[in-house]
Amino acid sequence: MSRLVVISNRVAVPNARGAAGAQGGLAGALNAALKDAGGLWFGWSGEEVDEPSTDPHVATYDGVEMATIDLSPQDVEEYYFGYANSTLWPLFHYRIDLTKFERETGRGYERVNERFAASVAPLLRADDLVWVHDYHLVPLGDRLRSRGCGNRMGFFLHIPWPPTRLLVSLPYHKRLVRSLLAYDVVGFQCDDWLDSFLHYCRTELGAEVDVETGRIAIDGRETIARAYPIGIDFDHFTAEGRTGEARQMEQRVISSTRRRTAMIGVDRLDYSKGLPERLDGIGRFFDRYPERVQDLVFIQIAPPSRIDIESYQHIRAELERKTGQINGARSRVDLVPIRYVNQGHTMAELYGAYRASKIGLVTPLRDGMNLVAKEYVAAQDADDPGVLILSRFAGAAQQLGISTTGALLVNPHSADEIADAIRDALAMPLDERKARWRPMFECVRDENVKAWTADFLHDLKRN
């Protein structure tokens, strides 16, 4: 049986309280797959040292080998904060206005990918299946090939793939995309991102592309590109929902809202999530229906992320300003329309908050998938489910925006559409809420993260 080797920017190393396998989500699913295959997980330790070694630190946790390397402060600045998160992240989320094109950070990105390759190559066995994750490590497969690695290698992109007309703004874009074609299988979250990738390969690289099968032929080798929509760890998440911690949070939300309808948003503090635009939509709703401040309270949970990047500091300041303006204009002595929570919560607490909220507001400007939408659906009471309002520009919209059932799809840039959707959600009768929720629930339950892992690895072994 082939061993599975997962390579990602960071490794879910267990902490003092228990194994990483106890986690839900992607980390839990990958740990389970690695444990089944007797696998290895390789990545950055998260530590910075002045002179990092290419020799990884290897330890075994619950049957899974975990190998990590340190990076230098310069590596972190150029590779992580620089090229990965100030160039690729904004560009791939269609924010060319925020994209920084710096030659030094591009060199740092390639240098760290080469260091990853040099460190992990000696650990690989001839029959290992290698699965590389996300935008930090696009060139890694090509670097491993140059070192003689003939293993089956797959790559999965967790974020969107931009249209060709945007991607060509990236210096050396052909070099980046050609390095992706060193993998045997390349996976995307949904058909939109896959279509953009195939279009680029055909028009910019001159590759032979079979749209039906996803086969890309160039320079004497073939790569398969397909969509593999990621899901949540349904079993783990719903088990968390049966804990006392989840029930306590549910009751806290219900009791504190004083018979008002709770509407919830849960997002990392990131400009791709459309948080200021979301608040504009809520503000528009209260402008049109000022009396509804007695009926609706919006809870926005937004833990900070990448706080050292200037654009993230700006988004936090803007979010706080807009929240203050709406609350200042609409608050009363005994209530405020918006609760802004700038800290993280456990999975159980989030389950309870979702279940207590009769509207889920998930309106990213652009998102590879968005698992918050799926978590919200999974947490609902079958006898009295809430309504999901979802951006049509999230990958999840292709699964959950099901014809006249499913989520209410909105343009997140339109305050009017968001306001109209909130109005419709508040007025929606129980029968329609049930009819919309049921197919979404079945999708979330069946197309979960374990099925996603199995689908990708099946194709990687076969093709």
C-alpha cells in the first residue's frame, strides 16, 4: 500500500491537550487519511530562526509522522507575508488593486519552495503519493521533479483561480502556471475556478486541453485538472453540536437577543470576506425599515488574521467604523443592532451560535469555497431551520444555490440585494424554509471532507 505524503505551508502538530487528529475540518480529515496510509505530513514549523537547517525535525504522533522545518525572518517576510499573501492572495481573489508586485518577494517565494523540496525529497519513498496544498507551494512539484522525483503528485488549490485577463498581470505568470503542470492531478474548489485555469492553459500556454476530461497536454506530459468541492467534517461538527458547550452558547444567544431574530456572520478578518459591504447592506436594511431594529440583531464574529499586513489593519479599522456608525444611529438604551466580536470561538460554540441564528449571512466578495455556509446549514434544527443568504461569488454557491431552493443568492457588492434578502429571510414561512434547507443539508452531509479526500486520492492513484 502506497504511503501518503501531505505537504502544506503549516503542519497541524498536536498540542499539549491532545492529538491533531482530534480536530475537525481539513486537519482532521488529512490526519485520518495519513493514519490509514501510514503517512507523513511535512511543512513549516511556524518558528523563525536566523540560520534554519534544511534537515527537518521528525516526530510521530498517533501513527502519523510529522516533519517540520524552520524559516528565517527574511523567508517569512518575503515568502509568506510577501509573495504568498501580498501578491498571490489578493490577485487570486480578484483584488489587483491590493496586489503588490515585488521582485524580492518573488525570489523569496521560489527560495522557500526550493528549501521545502530539498528538505522533503530525502524523506520520500519511491511509491509515495504526494499531495501538496495551496497557493504557498505552487512551484514545489516542479522543484521535486527537478530533483528526480517520479512519484505521483497532486496539488489542491483552496482559493479561487483568477480569470486569464487578471492572471497575466502577474510577472512571470507562465513560469508559475507551468510549474503547476508538473503535478499529475490539480484540483480546484469548483467549476468556475477550473474553467479559468483551463482557459489560461489553452490561450496563454498553447496547451492541448480536453475540457470534458480536464486533460492538459504540453511538453510531452499530461496533467489532469478537475473540481473537487471541499466539505466540512460533518460527523465531527455535529458531534460537537451535542456537547454542553454548544447548548450553552445556543441558550446564551437566544436569551441575550430578547426574542429578536439573530442573524450571524462568521469570517476571518479578511478583505475577501466582504465585511464592510455586508455592513452597508445591513445599514441599508435598517434605513428602509427602521422599525425592524426591534426584530433583528446581527452578530458578526471576525477573529483577526495576518495582522502584520497593512491591508488587514485597514479592513479592521473600516469594520469598526461602520459598526459604530450603524449602532450609533440605531441603538436604543436597551439594545444595539450589531454585535461585533473580534475573537475566535471553539467549534462547539460556533455550532451553538449558528443553531440559535435564524439567518446566516455569508457574503464574501470572492471565496474558493466557504465552509461557514456549510457549517451553518449543518447546525440548523430540521423542524425550524434558518435561512442562508449566500454570495453568488463563493464556490459554495454552486452546491447550495440550488435553483429555486437552497440559499438566497446575492451580489455582495450590492447593498440593495443584501437588504432585500434580509427582508425576504425574515418573512419566509416555515414550509419554504424547510424546502430550501433540506437539499442543502443533504449536500453538506454527503459531500463532506472525508468524501473530498477520498475522491482526490482516488484520481491521484488512478490517473
